[in-house]
Amino acid sequence: MEAVSRVAVVGLGYWGPNLARNFDELGELAWLCDLDDGLRSRFAERYPHARTTADFAEVLADDDVDGVVLSTPVPTHYPLAKQALQAGKHVLVEKPPAMHAAEAEELVAIAEERELVLMPGHLLLYHPAVHKLKELVDSGELGEVLCVYGNRQNLGKIRKDENALWSLGVHDLSVILYLLDEEPTEAIAHGRDFLTQGVEDVVFCYLRFPSGKIAHMHLSWLDPNKMRKITVVGRDKMAVFDDMELEHKVTIYDKAPESAPTSYGEWRTRTGDRFSPKIPNDEPLKLECQAFVALMRGEGDARATARDGLAVVRTLEQLQGSLAGVPA
Amino acid sequence: MEAVSRVAVVGLGYWGPNLARNFDELGELAWLCDLDDGLRSRFAERYPHARTTADFAEVLADDDVDGVVLSTPVPTHYPLAKQALQAGKHVLVEKPPAMHAAEAEELVAIAEERELVLMPGHLLLYHPAVHKLKELVDSGELGEVLCVYGNRQNLGKIRKDENALWSLGVHDLSVILYLLDEEPTEAIAHGRDFLTQGVEDVVFCYLRFPSGKIAHMHLSWLDPNKMRKITVVGRDKMAVFDDMELEHKVTIYDKAPESAPTSYGEWRTRTGDRFSPKIPNDEPLKLECQAFVALMRGEGDARATARDGLAVVRTLEQLQGSLAGVPA
Amino acid sequence: MEAVSRVAVVGLGYWGPNLARNFDELGELAWLCDLDDGLRSRFAERYPHARTTADFAEVLADDDVDGVVLSTPVPTHYPLAKQALQAGKHVLVEKPPAMHAAEAEELVAIAEERELVLMPGHLLLYHPAVHKLKELVDSGELGEVLCVYGNRQNLGKIRKDENALWSLGVHDLSVILYLLDEEPTEAIAHGRDFLTQGVEDVVFCYLRFPSGKIAHMHLSWLDPNKMRKITVVGRDKMAVFDDMELEHKVTIYDKAPESAPTSYGEWRTRTGDRFSPKIPNDEPLKLECQAFVALMRGEGDARATARDGLAVVRTLEQLQGSLAGVPA
Amino acid sequence: MEAVSRVAVVGLGYWGPNLARNFDELGELAWLCDLDDGLRSRFAERYPHARTTADFAEVLADDDVDGVVLSTPVPTHYPLAKQALQAGKHVLVEKPPAMHAAEAEELVAIAEERELVLMPGHLLLYHPAVHKLKELVDSGELGEVLCVYGNRQNLGKIRKDENALWSLGVHDLSVILYLLDEEPTEAIAHGRDFLTQGVEDVVFCYLRFPSGKIAHMHLSWLDPNKMRKITVVGRDKMAVFDDMELEHKVTIYDKAPESAPTSYGEWRTRTGDRFSPKIPNDEPLKLECQAFVALMRGEGDARATARDGLAVVRTLEQLQGSLAGVPA
């Protein structure tokens, strides 16, 4: 296995510069690709060791390139990822990797056949606080998980070409599926398009899983208070990841229903300790980029990563169908 | 119009004592009725001017009784309210007045025919903070109202005979219908029964109104943090009623989406002042009891009060139907 | 040792009724004493088993009375406590037991000589959250305690006959001396009388102890936010008791300065877990009354209790002296 | 008056780079001066239009340089500022401009004599939230100001060569003197050096002004919670500037003591609205740099700026004296 995994960052708009910076710090940045001349020359100055081009084909033709990192507009994710995989490149693609489950399935199939990495950029899955939630769930500390719900409200720029489900919900959904390790049997969304016709800005999603667990997402660009929160309700304890907290992003509540001994069949809430474990301060994007490099080197389960990304797209499509009144 | 409106409080369990105390302070308490001897004698001591009985019929037979206040178990609301109305008494009945829309309709019909008050005990409708929200909505200060949502989570005793929809949701729903002054065309609930089979303890409700407005309720007995909150999102401003705040229960955010001038079709969030008006400290239950007395004296719109109560039951039934998988 | 310790509650104004209720629930209430006829007759009705009188001497003359509980106006504490001790009665006296150290010393001397209980009503010393703080300090979990500070701001009714130091500060001071188990060598107060001439409504107090520890109190009736908080800064961890929290009144921060290894002599703040232990919900006043009964029965260290109360008065007097510009 | 005011930034360590960036954005950056070769070459790359040198004299010798910006170690502020003023340069010097009042007076005298700007870098005085506080005070909206207090606790890196009074207190003190427009007649500090001998890490300061107003500062590097807050208590309203808030940094409480009509001489707290005005998002440092440029161009009151800086040093020296047990 080679020591260096040379990477091309494609798309230098909103998020691309962060990816470029991280891969540069990892010493893997080989190419910068964007159609915009201004962006290209600006980043060429900052990363003199990287080559630049407006031509995606030129990147794919370079045998020294191991991985392609796509942070281009959403509709281009699928065709560019497909081209890259077909050219034998590993792919890290911003979320969502495709806008239809069928397309995502096609990408996964190509990646599996050619033994390539297909990793969607689900940033939160590399957040130390989400790892802590996962640990709490898997270790059984919370007891049987009953319900997970996310609140992602009042977040910056409102997209006009992507609704709150795809733009905000993709974050929570990736975490919910990661924590529960199941795909929902029921996935229903409700919402409305108040600002731009056809683009829902307030969306509520309900998910039910084969195990009987449920999940919910409140996604909104129209809200007085900024919220980025995921709550996990277990039968023994509950945990909250609040990304608006500066320190102490995860809090565990030793709080659970318990049947009151004196009254037949009645339940009360037991309240015990509250605990916020120290969470490492590592930048999630750095961890994400490291994970991509590791997968390219054969470490970790590339197949599972690709399939998990597919599950997110499949569920989003199902939710979108119900939102639009179309049977999924 | 007589100066005194003599009232009988029926049911001295959980909530009845509060009603008795308030009607006593208003000087209207005439009867205390409960099947339990111990409760009766305890309250007889406290209110020596009131007569006590275990026999509901005795109360109804007393021509000096103008109004009957029912705080008995939920399944008895409808039959007792019906008897009382048929006996020519005004009725204040704890929520919900009936468990089926058809029953509530029957009660409303009797009350209208006999020109009697039929007032459901929707406590929040007498909360000064809710009056402030209503004033903000009706005055147009919030601009067009787009969405109202309620969070009622982690609340004390968990009922085993009433689910979170009926036990918690009735509060938010009464406020939502009061604020919007519409009945929903779509009312869908999702949820699960984790603690007691058949009794949903986590419920999410989505409502859509003829005007295009939407509403949502997150109702849960399984939650790490106690929430009692109603948020109103208007096109110009947003308002929150947070009943967990000691002071400053209502906050108005001069915050709204605005189209960014430089980018075609794009929206940003404008953030201006935040304002918490002084809200009177009056006890909502006292105001509710006063409102019942006023209605009995012919002040206010008794017909509208009864019909509003019916709308709440009708919507709850619709939500319950969808929750149980039964087409509403 | 007798099973019953009969108690007389003297003074039925602001706080006395709470004391009467608690001693009644403990089955020890024998007398109710107040100069006001209306108060006496009202409480006589509520506690028919207790005798009532306007004459303090009558209480003292009753050989069946073991303890006298004084909740009379502050200036009467010393003379009434002295009379009671001289009559051979145990005494629980509201804080402060005297307004001058010399008087408090006299009371302590009489109590010691006659082997009687002299317990000041320092309510916070019976608060489970303060016990938790004490446990954290004594067990060494916080490491060496460096600094304790209290914030008691914006509290209800503003006294015109007692300044913020005596009215508010007595609470924090009793806790600080209890936690540190030392008397300060330096005790300096600064402040001003904005509302009533000669009655300081904003007071800052600085204390320095023989061990080198320091303490501070911010006491104020003029503040936008209600605070009742005590913070303990240890060399290893820090703890906060916030009495405005509904749940989780005590929080322990695994947070401390640590010398940065790379830079000679420089310090950084290490931040680890945050933990809020479950604190029992017991009513502090009930625990206080139980403690008085226990002391009367010979359980616990009555001598230490009296001396601790003296230390509080001695420190208050020192602070008052510096506040008034008088050398202590 | 020339259109360009060419500026030399001296000291490229901790804070200097921010100053360089801002003066570059204003188009005024002419020189970068630092003894460290590495820093110089790094910033030379970033600002190719600026000249670099290790020799302060070279900067002073350049007739094209109008202003010198000093962000060097604190002990060098006074000698370098003096040299610069004597060379006829305007000076913006990081706080504090000198460590002794006599030195600061000397700088002010030179600046006045030579009609040069001597501006200390009191960043908070250029914070829009502080301007809002000043407006509230000066307009009389708060009523007579009674008390101002600052909390600056748990702030990042703990200095070993500068105590909490000089390192943290200089911020609050500059704001307090700016708001009250008076110099204190009494300035007393208490505190201790827990981490580094002789360097106080916890300091409490009390100030009393000729008008009778008082102020207080709680300064500490040893605290569980990060606080950066300034509270202004007026006779009619109160205002808080909380720099830890993301939005709504200033809150005005319509809250004040009022004499209770029924009880002679007693006071209660009246609670009305709470209001958080929109505060512009402008970066304070940018506004500070613009202010320096404006002063150099003859706009604003350079003399007052220098004298205000002197008042801060004079008060710090007085506080330091009392802290060290030296009579001021």
C-alpha cells in the first residue's frame, strides 16, 4: 500500500475550500478543479504544489490521482461520481451523493464491482459528539433505545433550489440511521413551501423502524431560535447532542420512566444525575478527510460506508415522495 | 340578571380542589359532590358554607344551582355533562368534554337549544401569555402567520388510561385553534406506545389549515427536558410562549426571512430586536372560573365557547384515528 | 431521653408559620406565641392541639416546654434568646441570633454553662445541595479549595430596617464558613445605600482566611436577574450550587488550571466532564427542625452549632464595621 | 488633509496580525516591524505592498509614516510610544499604554504638545454593544445610574507576567469609566495569586465615584463558567451587555425598585418588559482602526482619547496599589 493517496478537489465554491485546506494539511492535495477562472487562480496561489484545471477529464486522466473529492452543485454529484468511479478513482462526494435511490444504487454497484471507495460527506458522522452518542447506544448504557429526534432549525442561508428536507434533514438522517443501524419501514414527511414555491422550508419527518423504534426530525429555516440538536431517548437514560453548546455538547440524563410501586400500572419519571462527558475538540472535517484517506488505503469498511450512504438517499427519496404527496 | 351564580363542583380528586377554591373565592361555591366519603368530609371542613353529597342527582335537583363544574374522570364527562344540561344547568367541564366528536356535538346541540353555557376547561385559553399571542396574531404584528408549533414534553405523571395526544395535546391544540381561528383540513398523528400497550406516550401531530397555514405538536412523556412551549412563526415576526420561564413568558423576535437583494430568488434571515412584554401575573384558573361566571350571566359568547370546544374534540378524534391507523 | 421534645414557636409573622407547620408535623408543637390577636386566633384554629398566648413569660414558665423557637423581629432575638436560655430552654433562633458579637458570645456562654442548645436558623446549612458541596470539599474531590464566592441578587422584598449584608449575606456567609471551617482574618465590605439612607442595598464582601483561601459575596437588591448561587473553586475541580435551577442544583466541573508543558510557567484551563449529581428533594426547613429536635435529644454537637452561629455574627459585625467606615 | 494615513504595525505576535489585517483592508498598511525573522517573512508574503524591518528606528525615520501601531509586549509600550511620539508619529498602542500613571501622563503631555494622536487600544470602546450602553446611560433611559459591575471570568490563556487586574480588568475598567465619565475617588482591589506567585489570578475591585455611583469588577482566570458581562443598574431600568450571547448581546430590563404604596418606607421590585435591541454586527477592531485613522485626519477629539486612556492607567495603578497592600 502506497504511503501517499493523491487527491483532486473538484468544486471550489462554498465548501470546497475547506476540503482543499484539509487535504493539503494531510499532504494529499494534488489537483484543484473548477470551471471558474478566478477561483482557480486564487487557490492556485494558496496551494502552489497542486495543479489546477477547468477540465474534469484531465483530472481523471492523471494516473497519479487516487481519489476525487466532489463538492460541486448537488445535481452534478451523480454524473461526476459515476465518471470518476468508472475512471477507477475513489470518490468522496458531498451529500447527497445522488438525488434518486436508483442513481445511488448504481454508484454503489460500480464501486463494489471495482473495489473503490464511495464515501458520502456526512460530516456529522465524523463528529466526536456523534461518536459518543453511538458509543452510548451500542454499549447499552441508555438501555433499549425508543426514540431519536432531531431539531435543525433556523440555519443561515435558505436555499432556493433544495428544500429543508434535503438541505438540513440529510444531516440528522445520517446520524439517526447510524445510531439505530436500521432502515425505516415507514418514512413520512409533512411540510410546506412558504418562501419559494415548490421548495419546502418547514418539514416534519416521522420514521418507524423494523425494531419498533421511532425517529422524528423538525427541519426549518423559519424559526426564532437556532437549534442543532439530536436527542436519544432510551429506556434507562437519555442523551442529547446540542451542537449550539460551546463546551459540553453531549449531556446524558439518568432519567427514565419507572412504574410507580403504589399505583397499579402507573408510570412516573425518575430523575437522577446529569453528566456531560469531555468530548475531544477535533474538527469533524479533518476526521472525515482522514477517514477517506484511510478507506483508500484499505483501512475500514468501504463497502459499509457506501451502503450507509445509499440508505440515506433511499430514505430521503421516500420522505420526499410522501412530502410531495407521491406514494413512495 | 341575578348577582350570584351558584356553582356545584363535582369531583374532588386531582384538579377539583383547585376549582372549589376558586369558586369559593368568587363566592359562588354551593355544592361539593364526590363519591369518596373521605374527600367529601375533608372539603366540607374547609368550605363549611357549601353542602356536600355523593349523589349527583341531588345537585341537579337543587333549583338554586346555576352551574355544574365537572372534574370527574374523563369517560364520565360526556354522560354527566349531558345530564346536567338536560337538568337545565350551565356546565364547565374539564377537558376533553367528550371522547368522540359525535358526543361533543350532541352536548353542543343541547346547550344551544336550551341556551345554556357549555364551557370546556381549556386552561391555557385563559392564560395571559396566550392572550398576548392572540393579540399579536390578530393585530397583524407578526405578519401573515405561517406555522404554529407546540412542544409539550416530560410532564410529571404519565397516564395509563389516556395517551399523550389526549392528555398533553389537548392543551396545545386548544391554543392552536384559538390562535388560527380555523379548523384543519388535514390532521395526522404519528407515535408509539412504549410504556403501556395501546397508550401512546410519544406523539407527533401535523395539521394543515384551509388558509395554507400549518401546525405541529411534539407531545411526549419520555424526554430529558421539560418543555411547555408554543411558537408562532409569522412572515414578519415570530413569537414564543415558554411556560417554563419564570418571568418573560412571551418573547417576540423581529426576525424573518427576507429575499437577499444581490442574489436572485435567494432568502436570508433578518434578525432585529427581541422583546418580552410584561405579562400580568393573574392565575389562569381564576380567570377561567371568572369567565364561566361571566358566561352564565350572559356576558361573552357562550355559543362560540361551546363550538370551539367541539372543534378541539373533532380534531383530536381525527388525529387519534390517524394515530391508530384508522382512516379519520 | 424523653421521646417528645415540646416546642414553643414565638412570632407568627413572615417565617413563623413555616416553623409552626414543621414542628406540628414532627408532633412537637406545644405553644404558639405572638402579640397579635388576629394571628394567634388564626393559628389556634389551624393547630388546635397547641396552646396560645401573647405572653412570652407564660411560655417560659411552662415546665413541659423543652425548646423555644424564635422568629420575632431581629432586634428582639438577643433579649428573647437570653431570657429563654436563662429559663432553661433550648433555643432555635432565626438568623442572626444577635446583632453584635458580644451579645452572641454571651448567649453562647449561657448555653454552654447550662448545657442548652443554641441553634441559629441558618436554613442553607440544612439544604441537601450544601451538604453535597461540603462533601465535595471534605472528601478532597475538588482538590485544595482556593476561593468560594456567592451571588445573592434581586431577591424579593427589600428591607428598610436591615441592609443587604445582614439580610442576604447571612445566608452565603453561613455556607462559606461551614464549607471552609475557618474564620476569616480579613473581612472587608464595600457598598452603598441607594434606596433607604443608611441601609446598604448593594454590598460586596471580601474575606481572607488563615489558610490563604479567599471568599467573596455579591449581595444586591438592585439587579436585573435573580441569582442565588455559590461557587467553589478548587485546584482540581469546581462546583456550583445554583438554587435557581429546578433540577440539578449542584454542578461539578472537572475543570482546572494546568501548567502548559511547552511554555515555561504558563497556565491553561483544562476542561473535562461536567456532572450534576442527584440531590434529594427534602425540604431544608424540615431538616432544620429535625436537627433542632435531635440536638435537644443530645444527638449531634450542640456546642459546635452554637459556636458556628457565633462565628457568623462575629464576621458580619466585622464586615459591617468596614462597610460603615468604622475600623472593625 | 491627505487622503492616505500610512501606518506601521509594530509587533506581529498574538494581536498584531489582526491589526495588520485591518489596516491593510483600510489601505493604510505601510510597514511591518518585528524582531522575529520568521514572523516578518511570513507576513511579508501576505502583505507584499508593505515594507518589513526588524529596526524600529527605520520605521520612525520614514517620513511617509503617519501613524505607529504598537502591539509589542506590555513593558515596551511606554518607551516605544514615547519614541514614536518624539519622532512626530501618531500612536495607537495596545492596552495598557503604560504601567505607571506618571509614564502615561508623560505620553499624554508629549502628544498634546506636539498635537499628535495617542490612542490606547481599548477594543471594547469600539464595540457596538458598548455604544448602545453609553446611549442608554446618556439618554437617561435607565434613569440615574447607580451601579455598574463587570464579570470577566474564565478567559483562555492565563498570563504569568500580568495579573488578572491588568490583563482582564483593563477591559471592564475602560468601559466603566467611559459609561460614567468620571474618575473614581475610591478604588480598592482585593485578590490572590494562586497559580504564579505575585501574579493575582482572582481579583475583586470596588470603585466609588464623586457622584456617589459605585462600580465593581469580578476578574478571574479560575472559574467554571466563561463570563464576559457588564451590568448597568439604573434607578428606572437596568441593562446588561453579555458578550457570550451570539445574538442579542444587550438586554434592557424595565425593572426597578419602587416604594410599595401600602407599607411606609418599604421597597419592592417592579418588573416590566425585557428588550434586546438589534446591535450592528460590525467587528470592533475594524471600528477601532477606523477611529485611529479618523483621529489622525483630525476628526474626533484626540485630546479626550488620550486623557481617557490616562484615566484608565491612573485607576489601574490605584487598584494595583491597594491589591499589593501599598497605599495608593
